[in-house]
Amino acid sequence: MMRVMDGSRIRRALRVLGFLALVAALALAVQHWGYRAALSEMSRRGASDLALASDRLTSELQRYRQLSVLTARHPYLAPRLDGPDGGRATALLRQTADMTGALDIVLLDRFGRQIAAAGSVARRGDPGTPWFERAMDGALGVAHLSSRRYGRRIFLFAAPIFSPEGPVAGAVVVVTDVEAIEAGWRGDPPALFFTDDAGEVFVSNRSELVGRSDLGLVGRVREAGHEIWRMRAGPYLPERGLHLSQPLPVIGLTGEALLDTAPARRIALLQASAAAALCLAFGALLFLATIRRRTLARANARLEERVARRTVALQAVNASLQREVAERAAAEARLRRAQADLVQAGKLSALGQMSAGISHELNQPLMAIRSFAENAETFLARGNAEAAGRNLERISELARRMGRIIRNLRAFARQESAAVVEVDLVAVVEAALEMAMARARQAEVTVDWTPPEAPIPVRGGEVRLQQVVLNLVGNAIDAMEGREEKRLAIEIGQLGDRARLTVRDSGPGIGEPDRIFDPFYTTKEVGASEGMGLGLSISYGLVQSFGGAIRGRNHEEGGAEFTVELDLAKASEAA
């Protein structure tokens, strides 16, 4: 038993050691790649800084280079090369130097003798110097040197002055102070220096490097494709630095930069430490997860059992909900069919109420047609064709009247689709009145109705809208039964983007205006043949389906007033 336990401990220890070795290898790899990435990023930033400093130095010197060329072209200087008068030339050069910040501007003849100068230091152009010989050849001479005459490092630009005949007659030399250029960026990171062909530092933002060719370089190595210098050059330069260089042939120098690699090493070490810490934390969590795996497995089994039971219960509830939804859909369909049947029943009820009046309306024209036809036969027998023609015209007019009444009845009785279309409200009211006029005359009701001159198109259904108007007119006629004054007023107007239809009677008014549109609410006597109080409720639903509104109230001068508002067809289409 002890041997088994010792073997298990050894295996566990070996697994731990193997895991630690793997973490160490991963940390070293992360450090290596992190150091390479940090060096690459540092190289990009350093190259940008070096390019910016090189452009700054070049642009500063370019200003004086252009100054020498422009000064050499001044029309006053060329004639002064052969004469002793240099006073005005000296004043011109001093004024130019003061305005541009040049250390000195010197006018030399072709033998190198100074004719005029902005400063007090006398200068002579040595015919043996390359910059002077280049100026005498007609080109721009450029040189950088540590001048004893000025006691500082200078850049000078010698621009040739051409005589009117053509040959070079002299030169203008513009002298620039290098230390004045360095003052603006001395001490800025990183360490920047510009060396000449001999490797000597001529310009730098570190003053201790100026004039040195030995920078304390101990060795050079290549790391991740970059050149690393190991140096011992004092406290202001790194011991290990990333070296970058950029040639500047325009000014005859090479720009170089040294970037301390210590930040890159720190970043790589931090990344490796973070990776090792994450791996160790992951290992610890994995160890704990292994310990708890059995407990979680048992809990998971119990949870799956509960989920299975809950799933069965949810499936039963879902089936019950589906049955309920199906039952509600069937009930809604039955409700829609019942509503459609009620609408049709309302129309048939209205037709039943108007049947006596309509029979009279049709019987009277038929009797007149018979009388006019007999008279026409008599007139034709007597040879009076003109009188017979007038009788035939009357017969034709009566036939058209009967056809119009029958057409309105057939249209009103048919089942109309639920689509909402453009309908002329004036024509709807005319058709409804034509069907109800017989009943109105029978009840001795005076109808005040003046149709508008132009049609008023609204959004609705022609037959359903006729039913609404006919129901309002029929209710008004019934309400005025037994009254001395029986007057029915119908008006149509417009209010904004809506049309308004108003039906007013001279009856006793509405007893309960708030309940007037409730189903089965009626003010008529129980047992009357006029219906069960569904007319206004059906009319309310029809107007709502058109997107309109219907209201009923008691008029301040007596009687009831019903108002129907519908959207104008043009306003609805524009919206």
C-alpha cells in the first residue's frame, strides 16, 4: 500500500515538474518574440524620429543655401567687385544677415579677396579650397567645418556671381552657426548625431558627442535583424542601443540615432512574466477542475434529470396553448361571420321597413306608364303624333326612375367586400335618400338637403356607407313619430383633410348619449318591428373600419344630431 502511494506521489510530482518546464519554455519563447516585436516597433519609431530630425536640419540649411543664391543675384553686388566702394555693399549684407539670422555674409572677388562682409571678421577665400573652386566654376560651393576665425562650427554656402559678360566675377558666402540650429533640439530623445565622411560627429543633440569619432563602441551584434551597439560613452548614452542611420548627401553628412533597448527588454520580460502567470493560473484552475469534475458530473446528471422533467411539463403547456390559440382563432372567425351576418341582416331589415314605401314608389310609376301608354294609343289613332311623343317621353322618364330605384335596392342588398376604396359621399347620400324618400313622405317628414355642386370623394365602401346613412335617416324618421314638426336636415362639409356628414332631426333627442352605440340599446317600444337596437352599433363598426368616426349628441336647439367624419380620398393618398 505504501509503495502504491509513493508511486502515485512520484507520478504527480513528475507531472508538476513537466508542467513547470513547459511554462518556462513558453515564457522564454514569449520573451524572445516580445523582444523582437518591441525592437521592430522601436526601430520604426526611431527611423521616424531620425527622418524628422534630418528633415529639420536639411530644411534649416536649405534656407541659407537659397539665401546665398538669391543674394548673389542682387544687382548691386556684381558692380562692386571691381570698385573700392564697399560701404553700401556692407550695409546691404548686414541688413540681410540681421533679417535671416545668418552668422555672416561675405562678398569675395574671383581671387578670394573680401570686398564686403556683414560681420567684423575678415575672411579670405582660399583658391585651393573645394567650396571656393566650385563657386568659381559656376556651381554652388558647400562646406562644413570648425572655424577658428568664428570660433564655432559652421556651414557655409558659396554662390557664384556672374559678370554681365558671362564669366564668374566673384562669390557670396553665407555662413551659418551650427550651434544655433542645435539649440532647438539639444537633449531631446533619442540620441541623434550627424557624422561626416571621416566618421567624426559634426552635429548632435548630445554636446558630449560633438567632434568625436570614437563613441566608446565596445561591440556590435545583430539581434532580430537589427544592429545593436554595446557602448561605454558616459551617462547620457545607452549601454546597449539600437543603431539606425540615414545618408544625407545634400549636406554631405550621415544621420545616425541610438535608441536604448532597455524598454524593449522590460516589455519582453513583462510579457513573459504575464504568460507564465497565466499558465500557472490555468494549471491551478485545471487542477481544481479535475478535483471537482466528479462532483460536477453528479450535479450535471441531476440537472439533466430535472431539465427532462421540466421539458415534458413545458411540452404539455405548449400543447395546451396551441389548442387555446386554435380555439381563439376559430372563435374570431365565427365572430367575423356573425358580424357579417348582422350587417346583412341590418340591410335586409332596413329593406323590410322600406318595402311598403318602395312598393308605392314602384306602383305609382307603373300606373302612370299604363295611363300614358293608353293615351298615346288614342293620340296615334287620332293622328296626333306630337302628343303621343310627349306621352312616350314621360313613359321613358318613369321607366328610368323605376330602374334607378331597383338598381339602388340591388346594390344595397348585395354582400360587399371589405376593401376600402374611393367613394363619392354626395352620391351615397343621394342613393340612400332615394330609397328612404317614400318612407319619409309617408311619415310626413320634410327633408332639408341641398347637395354640394362638386363630388366629395372619401375612403369607404359604397354599399356599407349607404347602410350607415340609411340607418341614420331611418332612425331620425322613427324618432320624429308623433311630433308636430317633422324636419330632417342633412349637410355635407369639409374640415381639414376630412369630410363631415351631419344628420339632424326635430325629435325628442337622445336619452343616454353615452350608450347610443352600445349593442341592443334602443329607445323604441318593446315588441316593435323596428329591430333590437343593433343598427347604430353596426354603423359604428362600419365607420370605424373606414378609419372614420361617428358621434351622436343632443342639439342645443332640440332634437338629435349625428356626425360622421371620413378621410378625404386625396388626403389619404397623399399621406
